[in-house]
Amino acid sequence: MPTKKKSLVVDESKALSLYPTASKELKQILEDTFGKDFFVPKKIIDRIKTFEDACKERGENAKTLITRWTKAGLTVSEIAGKKIKIIIEVLNEGKKLDWTNTGQYKYIPYFRRSGARWSYDGYDTWAAACCCAPGFYLETAEKAIYMGRQFADLYNKYFSEQ
């Protein structure tokens, strides 16, 4: 009696997690399936375009988080702040910036009020204390610029009740 053929389904995120420690043979199979360029490390700012992308990077479900926050009675501004913090944690790639280290530069997007909205206007560098919560700092100017431009609407929601 012939054996029944089985197949293995591997999604993109699982393939990316398997690849670094895979055997040479498995790497070849993964490259044949997804393409060799798929496994070339991409910069974090190339991977994170939305809050949902940041959640996926952390292995969390964005809709579940938003539902939980809404049920807990958080305001639009508070939810936006939580989203910003998660995105920043992901963009910082797990690096914890030391709030007390005045020699370690930290970067934040800078906004200017224009009418009822806030517009991204660049970034500021802070060596020590600032008006922002510690979780809102980015490790590089490039990431602060990206955050300010890519997530301006989210910052507008955050500033709406400030």
C-alpha cells in the first residue's frame, strides 16, 4: 500500500525564525521556497510600517490588545500612547535605553502645532532628562525621524487629549 504523502506548511515569520539555526539542507529548502533575498536581514524601519507590524514582530495580536485597552476604558489618547510605546520598543530592537545615563544619547520625534494638528518637524537629541517618558526615546536619529514621519497620525491622537 502506498504511503500517503504529507506536506509541511511554513509561514514567513516561522521561516525567518528557523533560518538562522537551520542545517545547510533546510536553509536550501527555505531559500528555494521563499527566495534567497527573503532571508537577507532588513532594517527594522523597513519591516515596521504599522502598529500591526510592531505587534507581529513581538508575537502579539494588535486587535486583541486594542480590544483589551478599549474594554478597560482607556481613552483614544491613552491607546495611542500605548501603541507608540510598543512601536518604539520594537524599533529599538530590544535595546533598553538608560534613563539615568547622561552620556547615552536618546532621540525623540519633534512636532510643531499647526492649527488643530501637530506636524512632524524633525527630532531632538537628549542626553539626560526631558519632557518625555523614558519609554518614548529612540536609539538613533534615523529611527526618531522615521517614527515622526511614519506615525504622525498616531502622535496626533496621542496629543489630542494632552
